Amino acid sequence: MSSSSSSLTLVAMLVCGVGIGYFLHPAPLNPQYRFTSSSSSSSSSSTTSNLAPIQEEFNPLSYSSIQSSNDDQRRLRQVDQLSEQDLTQERFVEAQKLLSSQSVPTSTTPQVMKTPHLPDAKRMKILVTGGAGFVGSHLVDKLMMEGHEVIVVDNFFTGQKKNVEHWLHHPKFSLIVHDVTEQMMLEVDQIYHLACPASPPHYQYNPVKTIKTSTMGTINMLGLAKRVKARMLLTSTSEVYGDPKVHPQPESYWGNVNTIGPRSCYDEGKRVAETMMYSYRNQNNVEVRVARIFNTFGPRMHPNDGRVVSNFIIQALQDKPLTIYGDGTQTRSFQYVSDLVDGLHALMNHDYDQPVNLGNPDEYSVGNFAKYIKELTKSKSEILFLEASEDDPTQRKPDITVAKKEIGWYPKVKVEDGLKSAIDYFQRVLDESGEIIPTGPGAAKPKHGSEIK
């Protein structure tokens, strides 16, 4: 073999060796020897003498390999970064899918509620005024769990953001802080008009504002319903019957109301709101529904609303005296909030458009009900009788014949089962706040958060 051919063969082997080493070992190679050619060498054995230690000479082959390795490592790092970004994006998308399919557990609403996907043809955009309140927030839950798009309007006078915070992340839920006495422009398919303080201490705190909410607020919502051709449901009240002379009270009963008493701002406000509903129906062909709601209880009741159930439970859990205003012989009927929500939903989606009583016919005297609460809570509280409230009805019990016949509704939850749920809720509220001082029968502004103590 000639000297020149031997040299070329060795160069080829070294080049191949560097290439193979590079692919097998990502770290840059650092050759310790260089090749020196000699034209006088005649045998392959002499080639070994032509290998000499590298000193200061620059080797382009080694430099090129180092540069290639560095570039490749940089590209690998970029690929890793892109992979991390892709993974983060995938996780974000999955999280968004999860959040758009259910509620988020909160201290007020710890249970998770699923929201199905409805096709556009079946999904409605539904407005709920007063939707951050006690009843309104439970109605929102039902509508969201049906897959509809829900818009809540509330000024937070008695409503609380925590009642709907489990939906704030959901793409089909919107919350608008707004007073219904001011006009608003929206595009909706249905309107549930619940906005108005409903407990005597709260609606008596600002009676003029209570009247405005029932009148101006209802006019504004009816105007919206007329413009967008939406069906509208008004939550009226058993208070339209006043201190009834007919027992139980059917929808045909016109009532016995003191038009200038302390409760008249609410009673008469709701009566004129009903009048407005049917005037818009008769004159402008607006689709209307009217629900007359009787005493309702359950989780998310305002702890300072001054109503019978909330006051008794809070007092009993704290071993404070259970206060009864009057001799305790006055009667009330109590329905659980889920039954009411089912009734509102059934009324809205049936064809019957006359007023409908929604309440539980199970009737209790207030005195016996206090004893029942004390028993359920195992409380050491005493029962304290105080002066009766002005215009407090002596009896209240719904005739639900119309509800059963026209919309197929009747209450399903037993009072005892509902009370156990309400007691658990108020115990959690007490654990968070430390102490709650119940509201008396007189006018009082709603308290929130730390004000409860």
C-alpha cells in the first residue's frame, strides 16, 4: 500500500471516528492527538510515528464538532421549553374544560354541581334579578345544572356574593351589580324577577326603597320583557293576603291588608306589582307568571333576616333564649327552598298564567315550632315570649290545589329533613363568625360579614 493511500485511509478513519463519537456521545469530543503526514513514509507501520501530541495548533475538525454539539444542545433545550409550554397549555385547556362543566366547592356551597352542554337550540339565556339572595341563588343552581346561560343582577342589599361565588368562574354565568330601579338593556329569553327585600326587618328599614323596588323595578323588568319578547315570572308573596280571614288561603282570596301599616310597603308593593304584570299581559301581550310564595327556609338564609326559622335556629345553637313575639298561637307554614325552586321552574315553563300559591300546607303554631327546633338542636335555650309585632298575621297556610292541578307541583321535602339541613348550614356560619345576634321584629339594615356579631 502506498504512503499516500495509507494517509488517506487514516484520515477517513479519524473523520468517521469523530462523527460516530459525536452521535454516540453528545458531549463535545476533545482529541488528544493530531495527524502529521509524511511523504517519505512507505509502510503502514510508519504511520504511528506520524501521530504527535497536540500543542498549540488550531484543529478545525475539533472546533466544528464542539460548535455543532453546542448548537444541538441549544436546540434540545428549545425543544424541552416548547414541550413544557405545550404541556402547560394542555393542562390549562383541561382545567378550563373542567371549570366549564361544574361548580367550584366553597365554604358556603361545598357540594359540586355539574353543568351539561346544551345545543344552542335548547340553551336559553335567563336573567335572575336578586339572584345572589337566598332563594335566587338556589334557582341559579338549578338553571346552571340544566345547562342554560344565567345572568344574575343584584345590588347586594340583602344578597351576598358568597351565595353565587361557586359559579363565578363558569363561562355560562354572569354577575351584574345593578339596582333594578334603574333601567338596563339585555338580551334574554326568560326573566325571573326576585329582586326585593323579603323579611320584615329588612323591607321596613327603607320602606320607600322597598316600594320603588316592587314598582319601578317591576316596570323596568316588564319593559325589558316587552322589548325582547321574554317570558317573565314575578315572585309575589303570601303577604298579599295580609292578616287573612279565609283559611287556608286560595288564590281567589283578595286579602285583608292594612294599606298604611309598617308592613304595607311590602304587601302593597307586591300587590301593585301583580297588577302591573297583568296590565302588561293584557295591553302588550307580555307572557307573565306570578308565584305567591309562603314561608321558605334552607341553607343561605341571611343569618340576620329576623324570620322565624333563622332566628330560632341561631338562638338554639347558641343556647340563647328563643324569642316569640306574641303568645305563640299564631300559625305558619314552612317549605324547604328546593321545593320552592322546583315550583318556580315548573310555573315558568307551564302555560298557566294566573297567580299560583307555592308553599307547604303543613301548619305549625310558632310556639310548637320553637319547641321542635329546640329538640332538633338539643339546645338548652329557654323560650321567651315578648310583645307581639304590629300587623303580624295570626294564621298563614296555603291552598295549593291550583299548583297541583295546573303545574303538577307539590312540596316533597319533609320539614324535619329540611330543618336538619338548615341547622347544619347555620352551624357552619356560626363556626366562621363566632357569634350571631339575631334581629328583632323592628326595622333593621342587613348585616354582612364581621357586622353579624
